[in-house]
Amino acid sequence: MAEQNLTPTLMQSLAGFNSKQSIGLLVAAAAMAALLFGMWMWGKTPDYRVLYGNLSDRDGGAIIESLQQMNVPYKFAEGGGALLVPADQVHEVRLRMASQGLPKGSLVGFELMENQKFGTSQFLEQMNYQRALEGELARSVQTLASVQSARVHLAIPKPTVFVKEQQQPGASVVLTLHPGRTLDGSQISGIVHLISSSVPNMPAKNVTVVDQSGALLSSAKEGSNGQMDATQISYVRQIEQAYINRIEAIIAPLIGANNVRAQVTADVDFAQTEQTAESYKPNQDPKESTLRSQQTMASTNAGGQNASGVPGALSNQPPVPATAPIVAPSSAVAVATGGVTSSLKESTVNYEVDRTIRHTKLPVGSIKRLSVAVVLNNRTVTDKNGKKSSKPLNDSEKEQITALVKDAMGFNVSRGDSLNVLNSAFNVEKETITPEEPFWKQPEMIALAKDLLKYLLIAGIGLYLLFGVIRPAFRNFSATSAAAVASKTNNVPQAAAQERSAAQYAVQQANNSYENNLEIAKKIAGQDPKIVASVVQEWVNSNE
């Protein structure tokens, strides 16, 4: 019954307002609704972040089409031309774009050869092929995680039939690295060999790689300047660090890991040397030698009654008495036989000569000399009272440690190695404890606080509108409605008017206390005295 009477009362109250009051009430209600809707939309508006910047027209159109298919909102930054998407979807959108191969960049590959027109000149075909090859190489280099973009320029000479005029091709690579990323030596070497292997007759030394700041990343190998390249320097550092780790590992168990410091300087020879030696052994006994060749020649000449013998006094002397053994001169034999005989014998013997030919190529990177310095901290000693003190090592302990270091480093006197072991107290600075950053200063907590503040602000404004504006307005509206209804019941009997007023009052003020009703009546009397006067006049007329 109360609900049925409330609606007519509300309509009657609205009908009792004049035009200005009705317009003001409608404007206030519309303003409050617009304010609440604006606050709700402000709370629902996402934070936009940069998805991609400096996009080409081709990539921009493809990315926007893909975003529309994924129902992802986007907008463009003013002035910069960057593409923005909601912050909570940036990483997901980038991954999905990467799966589609976007953005491709402004590079063109071998797809350029698919659009060849009929009648294209040979020069244009060669230029298109070179552009396509440069684009494909740049795409391959961009697959590296640290590379954001790459450009490749090829210098391919014209072919010629003259050997002296032939030139080797070259390449220049410009890399744009991601912020905070670097390339190590192996990655740079991989890029150089990738480019050189993709172009015929291109040596690796003809490939130059620079970054976006113009720093030279590729360095030539050992050349005429005689300087060491990055690989050789890294090799020396590895040798030195290996000796340092070996020395500290063998000394640390004796005096503690924090009580020993070692430094090693290695003199490494990177010279490439080749030796060829040919040596002969001294002459040896012919009986033990190996016979290589032998040639023997003998000839005999026998004459007739011709005169023979040695002219002179010797042949005319009487024979000498015989002795044993009897050796007769050849002239005498010749006389006895009554003829002249001559013989010739020649012999040539060749032996093998011992010879050794040795071709030696010395290894590159051999250690020429080692210089080692070791510092030992004093030993910490605790007395009977528990007081700690520093005590130097004795001579015996230092000799033992020196011997261990020599064995660990492979000490070689003939090589010129040097070793210096020093015992001294370490000047260790006290560790500075950096206070931990309070949790309210952490970026995650700051972002959470901003979100909470935004929602609390929306809730506070909503509560203020509800309890500070809407509720008092409806209270005044209810009181005004009750007074208007009472003013229109002048011709009704007093008992019926009182019952109707009492029923309406009971329905509208069921949840209000006596103090609230009294306060409402005071407000009505202060705002519109005419209503109170009409009610009092009605009471007087009814009593008469």
C-alpha cells in the first residue's frame, strides 16, 4: 500500500515544482550522471605504451590490419609517429606480430626478382640481384638477438678475363644494436664469415662491420702493422687467468681463499715461423758405408822386340846378388822375358752420403716468459682470551708456498720466468652496507599506489555525490512533496486528510527517527514558509 501511494506522491510533487525548479533538478541530475560516467570512463581508460616506432608505410599498414583482426585498440603518438597500444598488451602483441614476421622493415630480398619486366637491361638485372642479395644478408643478420636492424652494402667488381686486373669483392655492414646489448668476438666473426661465404671470391678480411655509433667491430687479423687482434688478446687473458686460478686454488686451502692474491703476466709469441734444415753426418769407415756405385777399368799392353827398359846407368849395371824375397824390377823382368809389357788399372767407388732434411713449423701462441706476483695475508691467530691478532708467516711457510707456486706455474729458469712472493697484512676496507630500498619506493609499489589512489578517488567522489548531494536533495524533495500534498487537501474532511497525511508520512519517514523528522520540518519551514502557512490555515478552517 505504501509503495502504491509513493509513486503518485512523487508525480504530484514533481507537478508541484515550477519550471525553474524542474529544470534545475534535471540539470543537477544530468551533471551528476555525467560526472559519474566520466569518472568511470577515466578509471577504465588503459595506459598506452609504444609498440613500434619509425615504421615504414608498408609495415605500418600490415601491423594496423593485424591489430584490427586481433581487436586490439591502438593510436598514434602526436609528433613522433609511434604506434601505441595498451600497456598490458605490448609484449603479447609483439610476440604475435613476430610470429607473423612483422615488422619486415624496408628491406627487399629475392622477391625483387619476381617482378622483372620484359626487356630489362643486363645492367639493371645485375643491380636488382645485388639489391636482393644485400636485403637477404641484412635479414639474416637481423635474426641475431642483439641486432635491431642491419644494412649491408656490397662492392662487387666487374668480371674481367685479365688476371692482373681481377679485384676481390668487399662488403660493409652497419648494425643498430638494441639498447644495452653488445656483440662478442665470436658473434662478430660469425657475421663476417656469413657475409664472406655468401659472396663468391670474397675474403673475410674485406668485410667491415660497424655499429650505430660508428665504432669498428670487425678487426683485421695479423697484418703489416704487427698489432695483435682481439682474438690474440683474449687468448693471452685466458692463459693469465688460468695460471691465476691454478695458483690461488693450491694456496687457498693453506691460508684461506681471501688471504691470497695472484697476478700473472704472460709473454706469448704469436710469430709464425717455419724452419728447413739439411744436415750431413761425418765420414765413416768405408767398410760400414753403403756402396752406391763402383767402376773398375784395367788395360794391358804387350810389345815385341822393341827396346825397353829404363835408359841410363842403372840398366847397364851387373845384376845385384839375390835376396829373399827376390823382387825384380819390372825392367829386369821385361828384359828377361825378352819383351815389353804395360798395364793400367782404374777403380771408382761411390758411397751413400747420410743427409737429413727437417722442415719445422713452430706453433703459434707459445709462452716465451711468465712473470708471477703473489701476495699473502698475515695469519690470524687467536690467543687464550679469544683475542684475534695478525701474525706474519715464517720463513719455512713462505718457502713451502713458493715451491708450490713454482710447481703450479711450471717455473722454467731457462725460459726466464720470474716469481715474487710477498707476505703482508691486507688493508681491507670495511664493507659498506647499502640500506635496502624501502618497499614503498620500489617501482612496483609506486605503480600499485597510483592505481589504488585512482580508484579511491573515484570511490570518494562517488560517496560524496551520494551522501553529500543526492541524499540531501532527495530528503528535501520528500519533504516538499509532503507539504504540496497537504496544501491540496483543503476541501477534504479533517479526519480523512489527517489519515492520508499520516499514511504518507509513515511511508516516507519509516526509516527516520524523531530527530530527523523534526530537522526536516525545520528545513521545510525555512525554505518555503508558504507551505507551513497553508497547513496552519487548513487546521484553523477545519476547527471552525
